[in-house]
Amino acid sequence: MDAAIKKLQKDPNDYESREVLKSSYKYAVEQYEDQIRIVSNSSSETKYDQAFEQYIQLQNLYEKIRRYPSIAQFIKPVDYSSQVESSREKAYTAHIEKGNKWMEGEDRRSYREAYYEFKNALRYKTNDFDTRKKLEDAYDAAVVKVMLVPMDAINNNYYYSNSSYQVRNFQDALLRNLNNNSSSEFIKYFTEWSTESKRIEPDEIVELRMGRMNIGQPYDQNTSRQVSKEVVVKERVYSKDSVVKEYGKVYATITTIKRTLVSDVDMYVTTKEPKGKTLWSDNLRSEHQWKTEFATYTGDERALSESDKTLLNKNDYKTPKEEDITNDLLTKLQNDVTYKLRNYYNRYQ
């Protein structure tokens, strides 16, 4: 069809292109109208949606040909705008009626289905105020509102008082991760402050209690070995062409230090009903491990091999700062808590 239109733009009297365009348009219209008759007589729940899409395609054909008056004169395309609006109204009404029916239910699954129906209805009347209000009401009834209690409120003798900003960052990042990467749009996580300020009644409460964080001390494991090498220990020069070298063994003792530092922290996660009944709990553990290896020696440096010297020159054995260890432990905990809570709340999908 498009090829025929291009040819007729260049030569409006091209008989062959005219006939091709006429037959192509007639065939397309028949196909779309056949589909409309089929779906209209079916029992499909989406028959009004399907009919609307077919009328949109028919109207698109009309608009395409109408852009070229000389072509429209002999094609005489049909304007389906009234059918488009009529099918739009039917599809909209069908979704509204199904949504209202689902709202008569008394469980979240029913409200969730109602939400989807109202959302589909808005495709046909995007700015309809009443429909948008129905959508908001359905979502509010379907969503599970989860409140995260601040750790400070549970563990008042918090060990990390000097790193309270790290705790706040932990909780803020956890909340962002849970909301931004939730497995369901019907789970929303809130802080205690936001539930109070917005007067939100939480359906469940998540308590996070951190056990004592153990920042380890460096532990050294030393091993020693003796190395030796034959080297020139003396040279006697009798003349320019006469040099006598004396060889002997030199020795050195290399001490290798394997330094390790292990730190860990526990976190207890509990979900409860607002009245206090425990629904689920878990204990998570995060560990930070740091290892390095370096060496010292005594004796004659000439006894050392190149690999020995490489190990001796290694200087990256400074232990990490406590702040960095804490950040690593909390980041791992955050990922673990996020994973566990997502899995737990998957049951609402």
C-alpha cells in the first residue's frame, strides 16, 4: 500500500498503482472488520479492547489516505472515528464494571485485580478524575504497608554510637533498595517517621536489631626458612687477564608473616503484626576478612632470590581502618536483609 501511494504521488494517473491501492485498502478493511465481528461475538473478557485496537487500525488507514486528497478522491476511505469512540467507551465501561465488582471483595487479591481494571480503564480516559480516584482507592486497599523501626529504638545501648551516621545510612539505603527494587508494586516500605507524619497505618512492622559488632585484631602467623646461594666471596687480581675468584655460600633467614583480620556482626530481623504478634524472624551474619602476606630477613642479602626480594618489598600490609570495615559489614548486611525481606514478602505477589 505504501509503495502504491508513493508512485501515485509522482504520477496520479498511474492506473496500475491505483488498482493496487484500491485492492490493498479493500483487503485491509475486510480483514480488520472480520476481526471485529469475531471478537465482538466471542466471550473473551478483552473483546472490547481488541475491537478498539482494530478500529484504531482502520482509522489509521483513513488518516493515512486522507493526507493525499488526490488519492482520497478515488479510494474514498471510510472515517471510523465514531466507531473508535464508541468502542473506546465500551472498553472503558467494561473495565470500570469489572473493577467495581472486584472492589466488592474483602481481600487484597480482589483489590489488586480492581487496581488493574481501573488502570486499564484509564488507558481509554486518561484524565478521568473519578477513575483515577478509584485507582488510588484500589491500590491503597491492595498494598501491604511495611514500617521499618529504627534500630536505635530497639537497641538503646547501641555499640556504634560513634558511627551513628553509618547506621542511618544503612537504614536509608535499605529502604531505598526495598522500594526501588521491590518484586511487587503492592509492597511499600516506610520509615516510622513517614507513617506517623502521613498517618499511615502499617500492616506489618519490621524490627532490625544489630548484635555486637566484633572488629577483629590482626593475627600473625610466622614461618621461617633459610636460603643460601653460592657467590663470589673474594677476587685476586694478578694481572689484567688473570683474575682468580673464590666462591662461598652465603646465608639468610626469611621470615614470612601471614596477617589476617576477621570482623563480624549479627543482625536479627523480625516481622510483626501491629499488635505485636511475631510473623517471621531470621538471624543474619556478615563477615569481613582481610589478609596480606609480607616478609623480613636477617643475614646476607646476596642469598635472596628475585621472588624473595619481591615479597620483601611488599608494603601493602597496613590493616584497614575500622570505619572501612564497618562500612563493608553494613553493606553486606544491607544486601542480605534486602534479599531476605524480598523473599519473605514474595507471598503477596
